[in-house]
Amino acid sequence: MASWVSILLFLFWLSVSQAQGGSGKIPTVEFISESLINNVVQDPQTGRIYLGAVNNIFQLSPSLQKEARTETGPKKDAKTCTPPASGCQDTVLMPNSNKLLLVHPSNGSLIVCGSRYRGICSLLNLSNVEQELYYNDNKGERTYVASIEDNVNVVSVMSNYTKNGRTFKVFLVGKGYGSLDSTKLISTRILEDYQDWVVFENIIEASAVQTAPFVLKYLHDFQHAFKEDGFVYFLFSRTLDGTDNKNLTFVSRLCENDQHYYSYTELQLTCGIKNRYNKVQAAYVAFPGKELARVMSQSGNYGTVTSFTKVLFMVAHPDDDESDSALCMYPLNSINQQLMDIISACYSDSGEISGVPAVDVPYSSQAYTACTSKISKDALGNFKCGAEYLLSPLASKPAFALKSDAALTMSVHLTAVTVAVENDHTIAFLGSANGEVFKP
């Protein structure tokens, strides 16, 4: 579950932005919710801010004035209930935790998915969240999106899907394992009825990342999703197999126009000496300031970084000590290059880099059948999205993880991060689990 601290970070930077050009004195702006805030999104067109909280959705003006509020719970439900709840027995009033909040600007709606009724979603009016634009609880399992379990995180990002010459707005969802949820690790959800499809239905079936044995085996914990330059990325932690419960952090990538998930590939990210900070908690993607880019380049650890090179900023902690946290940085071009090296090794070198096994096949019981094709390296650019040559998703072996030193460490449980650039300098705002905000 996302920490409510993320709103403090966001609003802190908002107040800084509003103060620019004035006296330099930073005004105090705040909005207080009586219930836990799970998600925060902003409409880039209007500047309005939407808060997904337990039992409530709030709509705020850019200056944090409450414009509207709608109650989403508590609702009569049961863990084993298949909606509609009117047909279920033994229902009781249960809180509704917001799991997913996403702005759908092209039709003026807010996508809202909660923890009740198997994680089904609704569409609210961006101009007035008290107005419900769409809700249907009798379409069955194909429209279950989120999770009824509090400890299962859900992340999402808007995208497009083309079929029969038409382009549809969709959202891609990454979701961990819940014992009563669907087993779709990654899903693509449509936002309108079309032919046999209904709103919120998963329209891509990719068994390799949507089957129970592997979802349960690795215990994914998603923390962030974003897209950049035609790719969609998910950031999460998972175990290596069912025999070792230690978490490792991965970033996965797939081509935005990949309608089969052939291109889905995972890259392990290590943070700190001997990967001490192995479990990701939050992340933010931004351009660095010129000074940070210069320092990163001169260190020799990040390749060439400029102020036009986007960087993934990540906070993480060890499995066994939440009170010890670190901030690590990964240039997106380094992530992409390492992913291409893994894919290239599978296409052309039997899964090896310099004679060392580099490729794992975590979602197949027949891993030995992968990486058997022999495509010339000159032709690799034609297959960056996988096609039929990669029938099962790939991952890097631990030895080929993308490594990062800890840029800073703190003796506190960090759960949120955002980054701003001021006068060529990069400023990180870090939030802790107990409500503190730090500007190191």
C-alpha cells in the first residue's frame, strides 16, 4: 500500500513552485484527510489533484482547496463474495481502500479501483468526482482489476492499443499475488465496450506472466509504473524462487505496442554495497540537474549522463531492517542498454555474455528451450520487441544486474521520493513511514 507521505512530498514541491518569483518565502499549504491516503494523481491539464483514500476520493484545486468528495466505502462485502454483493451471504461492512487512481484526460474521467468487490473499478468525472460516469459490478472475473488484500500493491500507467485500424485508450496494470485475486501479473485493460470486450476487461492473454504457479512462487511487490520512448516499465521486488525468501529489486520493460508481451524482460537492480538495500519502496523518474549529471558522469559508475538523460531515483531498504534506507540512481539509458544486452545474449549467444550465463527464464518450466535461436547481431534491431523468437519472458542473472552505489543512506524507513531541479542542482524530497519529510 502506498504511503500517505507521497502527498506531503508532492505538496511540498508544489508549494516551492508556487513561491518562485515571489519573495522567496514558501507558503504553507496542506490538506488533511482523516483516513489513510493511498494514492495521489494530478490532472496535467487543469492542475487539479485527486486523492485516493480509504473510503473516500477527494478532488482538490491546484491550491489544495477541497472541491469535491465522494464516499467509496465502507461497503457490505465478504472476502469470498463474487459481485454483485446482493447475491452473497455473510456480508459485513468492510473498508474500501483505494488501490489504483489514474487520470484519463481524453474523456474527462478518473479511473478508480478499490479493494471491495474483487477489485472492480469505476469512472468518475474529473470535474466533479461526486458524479459517477461508469460502474458495473456484474461483468464477472474478466473485470477484476485490483486486489481485496491490503498488502497487495497495484500500479498502472495509461497507454494505447490498436485493433482493426482503431486506437483505444487502455491502462496497463501490475499487481502482486493475492490468494483470492486473479493471477494476472501484468494486464491491459480497455476503457470502452468494443465487440465482445467490456469496460475494464483484460484484452491481452499472455500465459507466461499470468499463471498462478509463477505468481505465487515469486511474490511480486509492485511499487511504480511509467512509460518512456515507446516502452512501459514496472518496478517491483520479488524472490528468485520458492526456496529463498530474500527479495530482489527488478525493473521490467515491454514495448508499448507489444500486444503479446513477447518483449517483457526483467533486469535486476542492486542498491548499495553487496546489494544491502534490496527491497524497493518507491521511485521517481526525472531529468537530473546539470551538476548531478556531471558528478554521475565523472564517477565512472553511470556511463555518460547529461541533463537530458532521465534517471530512475529509487529508495529501498534491506529485508531485515526497514529503519535503514538508501537512495540509488539508475540512468534510463543504462537500464535500456543492459536490457538489450540480455535480449541480445538470448538471441545470438545461447544466453551468455562473454561466455558467462547471463539470462534467466523465470516464467517457464522449460527454460532449456529458450535462447536457442541464432539471430545475427546486425538484425537485432528488428526484434527489439521480441516477436515469436521469445516465447517466454527473460530476466537477468544476478551477476548481470545493474549496480548502483547508495547516493545517500538514512536511519529511517523511507517510503516516498520525488525530485526537482533548481538552478542546475537536483533536490530530492524523501518521505518516511512515520510522516517526516527530508530534504538532504
